[in-house]
Amino acid sequence: MLFVNILLFLIIFLIISDLYIKNSPKSKLVLVPINYKIKRKDSLNEIIIDLKIINKSNTKETMVTNMYFKLDFFKRKGDEYYQNLNYQEDIYLYDKNKEKNLNNYWPTTIIKSNSELFIRVIYKFSNNKFREKLKYIWLKVFWENYGHFGISKRKDCYLINLDGQKQRPKEVFEIPINNKYYAISIKTDLLGCFDNPVNTVIEYCKGIAEKNDILTIGESPLAIMQNRYISPKNLEYSLFSKILCYFFHPTSSLATACGMQLLINKIGVTRITLALIVGLIFKLIGIKGIFYRLTGSESSLIDDISGTVTPYDKSIVMGPLNADLFCKEVSKYLNIDVAVVDVNDLGGVKVLASSNKSVNEIVKRNLISNPAGNGDEKTPIVLIREKSK
């Protein structure tokens, strides 16, 4: 009876905690990337980046008290970090079709409920050879939200590919798998949220994919193109996340307070705690993996910082959305089967979604060797092809 009372008290406590976490005041401002373009004007190279802030609250207005931008640069050769590049920055606000040049000072700006604010940032580079030196720009946005929740400091990052508007030569690598199949890995540029997932994959595979191929793409690159990554600075981690993360192996993405908090925000403390208790009971009798079955795909698809290629190694990457729809759209255009997979170097293969369930077992068997590599190869797309008889 005492055990039942303790368990009942624990469940009630967890449910109340979940309600508090879910309903505690939070900023509902979201920074959304729109597009970017590169052009040459008056002997200057210009990069024009458009963003917007959306207030998703139905009742509360929120202020942006400050916003500033920083750029990281990466070289063409080896994607190495590059420093000391001079540039001019101009920031414009567009509110009700009115343009305002901020002259490098961000005024406290009110964003009303269910409204949007458009931002344009223009970078001008006088160095004519900067396009020859640089491949990527990593735009870091630091901004402050102020409202009924207090003040929240946030950070969002976006990849600008300076070759993004060019037709690029395609690089492919043939990798033997077994006596029946081989893999064709397709090298891509670093992918980012300005890349449309469906169009990007189709563009890389056109002219390479053949009838009866099975196209596979890693879940993390797809999630990144969907803007499904977040800076740990944007997470307000709780006492629960600090405690629960101790129950996981040090290499797990749930072994840090931020990784765990992300899962708490998705499915709640109650479900995680109960799944952890049940999982530990089953583990004592030799059955593993129960926790991840009870918590769903969200728990196994979180990649904590350092789990992804530079410059995403400072972000937490979540699982992709609408993977089934993505597979169907790419499959319809290329007329081949498509699968979204989670593969690691330890022989683990999960098929998260596919356009044809009958190919799932073929995919699992042939990706055990992880022909796409660990990410540094930048070959997130792999075609599984049957050998000619």
C-alpha cells in the first residue's frame, strides 16, 4: 500500500511539473530565414539576407530589445575557418511596407500578437577575391526577447553557401557492399536551411539515379535543411533535465541537461521518468531499448552538440519532420524508391520513413557498413544499386 501511495504521489508530482513547464510564460517569437542572394554592385560584392520574426502568441505582444549579427567565414579548401575579413553591414526593417535603415543601432521594437517583422541584412565586401577564398558564411544572430516572461537571450545560426546559386559539378563514389549490391555516395556541399530539401536532393541525383536504385539520405542532413537545429543557449533547462541526464551513457545525446531538456519540451517529464523506470526494470532482465520504444523517435533522433559536422557542431539537431512526405515527393520525381535513414558506425541502421516499405529490409542490410561515412565526407545521399548480372 505504501508503494502504491508513493507511486501515485510521484505521478501526480510529475504531471503537475509537466503542466508548470508547459504553461510557464515563454517568448513565442520565432526567427525564420527566408532567402539570400549574392550580387555585384558598384565594385562591391553584396550578400543580401532576408529574415522575419513571427510572434505566434494570440494575445501577447513582445519586444525585441536588441539584435546583432556576427559572421564566421570558411575557406574553399578544406572548409577551414577564416579570419580577419573586412565588410560593411547594413540592417533594414520592413514594417507595413515601410523601410527603415537602422544605421547599426537596433531600437527596441514591439512585435504585436500574430504579426511579423521583416529584416534585411546586407553585407558588402570590397575584396574582389573574397569569392575565390571563401566557400561558406555562417551567420550568427544574437537577439533579446522582452515581455511577460522576463527577458530571454537567444541565438540562431544560418549557413550561406556562396556557391548556392551556381550549377556545381557532381562528385560520386562507388563503394562495394556485397556480392549483390554496391553503393554510390553523392558528395554535396554543406547543406543548410536555405536549401529546399526536395529540390536539393533531386538536383544532386538527376543524371545519376537509375531505375531500381534505392535513394537514401541521412536524417540529420534532412533535419538541418528543415531548420531543425537549435542552439543550447535557446533552451531554459530545468532541475529535471539536470537529474534525468545522469541515467544515460556519457556518449548519449540525452546525457546532457540541454539534450534532455529538448526531449522534456517535446514529450514531458512524466513520460520520460516512467519510461526510464520501466526501461531500467527490463534492463535488469536483459532486455534493452525499452526506454526508446516508450519515448518514441524523438528521443533517439536528438544529436547533441559535436554530433554533427562543422559548423553545426555547436547546435543540437532534432529529427526531421514529414519524412514520409519527403520520400514520396522525391520518389515521384525520380521514379525510384526513397528512404530516410539513421545510420551509425556501429552497424546500427534505422529506416525512419520510405516511399515503399518493401525496400526497408534491403536498406537495412546494405547500410550496415555505413557507406555514407560519419559526416565529414559530406556524402549524405547514398544510392543502393543492384549489380548487373
